[in-house]
Amino acid sequence: MRLPGPQTGLVPLGRNASSGLWEFWHVESGARPALQRNDDGNLIGVTIDEDAGMVFVLIPAGTYVMGALLKGDQLSGDAPIDPDAAPMEQFVRRVTLDAFFVAKHECTQGQWFRMTGEKPSFLTHQQKSRGHRADLRHPVEQINWETATRMLARRSLRLPTEAQWEYFCRAGTRSVFACGDQVVGLDAHANLADGGSKGILRVAL
């Protein structure tokens, strides 16, 4: 984490009109992404082309309840309730985090190649899968934790911690998912894929 203090290598793109959070272009990972704006000229998103760099979102500092309980009662307090919570998730505690940056999208094959010089992905423009051929906009895969940690450290980047991941995924909600308690409709809020997408990488600062 590089906060507090000046942030080198990040260029402000603006405050997103939907989330209210500031977004930044990571210069070293590629070209400046094309900005998407609404009729009022406010930033609402970016376009990820093959040569586009990463976009980081500044997540504000805060305190939240990490973990989830199987059911609620008078002692559950602010703890999220998830009937399918795994045993390791049921260790509920209050966590305070400093502000941090997290990548808005999965790290693309093009971004990974420009930062590392490597192309580890199985699904590429040369490899067709289920009738689909990938390009450099697709998420990089076939990377394990050790490799990701080592290569990202060379660029002053790292993987988000478990606490950071849950904090920005929940986005202040107490439901099973940030968009509600039902899996139906989740695909409208998240990039879902099957087991073949294991290894997709998201980065933090």
C-alpha cells in the first residue's frame, strides 16, 4: 500500500458519477483508457481496449464487520447473515482499513504482458475455446499466487488482502452479495464464469 503521500504513476481520470469514487489511470500498464461520460459530461466508466492500462479506484478508509453468520439473533449485531457461510467465514470481527487502491477490472493479458513481458494465458487469440477466441482485453489466467506476488512487487503492486477484498466487494452492504441475498441476477453485477476461469487476477496498491 502506498498511501498516504503522493502517488507516482497514477493519473486522475475523475470521480465516477455512479460510485462517487475517484478513478485513476495506471500509466505503466498501458495507454490511457477511453472515458465514458453521461449526457451531463460526468464520468460513468472507461473502455478497455487491447492497449489500455489499468484503472484503479481509490477505496476510502473505513470500518466494517468482516465475516458472516449462518443466522441472525439478538447478538448478531451488524454481522452479515449468510446461510451458506463457510466455517472460516463465521469468525466475525470488526476490521478497520486505511484507504487503498484496487483495480476496477481484472488484469488483462495485454496489461500483464506489458508489465512482465510474459504471456501465460491458455485462452489467447490463437486458442479457441467454446467457439470463442480471446484477445489482449481478456483476463490473464494460469498465474498462481506466488508468481503474481513476485511479478507485481516489481511494479509496486500487490494482490488485495482478504479483508480488503470483502470490504470493497460488500460496498457497505450486509446482504450475502452486494446486490442482494439471491444468486439470481448476480450476473448483472459481477463478471461470472465457470471453473475454467480459475486464476483470474485482480490487483491492488
